[in-house]
Amino acid sequence: MKQASSPVRLIPSRRHGDARGWFTEVYSEPAFVQLGISCRFVQDNHSLSVPAFTLRGLHFQTPPRGQNKLVRCIRGRIFDVAVDVRKGSPTYGRWVGSELSAQNGHQLFIPIGFAHGFMTLEADCEVTYKCSDTYAPDHDGGIRWDDPAIGISWPMAVGTVPETSPKDARQPLLADFDSPFPYDGNPLLALD
């Protein structure tokens, strides 16, 4: 299994701007190694979610095809979430989340052993993410986005029903999931 050497991390954007606009370095292997992120990314994904409050997740790939992910929103705003699903972790079932937007340019690194999902906060959101392994349908897995045992505080008004796929609506609850992910010694910490 390609295990990450870093916990979930929020990576702020460093933009250099002038009258023309701005420039930012989105990914640099040496810079990420300095942050403790040493995985190799081999696939880039790009999604468009048209309606506001579209919810995708909570997804992962199981060993030996686990995926580290580096997620960013390049159009609109999303609430991005990682849930610890590593067996034996003291933070098993806990989550962290952050707003990623085209405006703030922040990225979220999600290591293997975490379920990932996001909800769009406005219409026409585009999300790109790098993955450390290619898509493997036989290793595709997930947890229910609305599992009360996890209790994610999705930022939507009471009574709002998010747009989900049929697959995401029938994912198992955490209590029914036998995690194949080992705890690597990095507890889930609050995001900076």
C-alpha cells in the first residue's frame, strides 16, 4: 500500500500578483516533500457540479490501490471533507473540513486511509484533484455522507437536500464498514 507520510493538510495558496492578475505554483514535488508529503501523483481528475449543494462522497479506494489526493476548487466554492477510516486510529470516524474556492486557491491533501467528499456551495463548481494511483473500480469504496455517527456539519440550510448520486445515497454506514486501512501513527489534527 502507498501509505502517506503526512496527515490531512490544508495547503494555503501563495499568489504573486500585479496589475495583470496573479501567478501561483500549485504543485512542486520538492516543496511538498518539505511539507512531509512524498507520494507520487499519477492521475489528475476534473469534475463539474452544476447545481449548488451537489454532494460527492464520501469516497476512497481500498488497498492495494489506495489513493492520496490533492484537491482544489478552480471555479466556485466547495466544502471539502476528510474522514479518518484507519482501523485502530484514536481519531477513527472523526472528520475535518475546509472551504476551498477559486478565490482562496487553497488545497487539501487527503492521505490514504481517509474517506473524501465535498459539497458545492454555489452553482457551476469545478474541482480538480491529483491522485497517487489510477482509478480501480474493484477497489472503489465509500461511506454514507450523512452518517450520524460521523456527524459532518455540512454547511447548508436546514431542510436543504443535497444532490447526490444513487451510488452515494446507498453507501454503507461507518458501523457496517470493516476498514482495511491500518493506522499509521498520524492522528487526525485540526486544520490550520
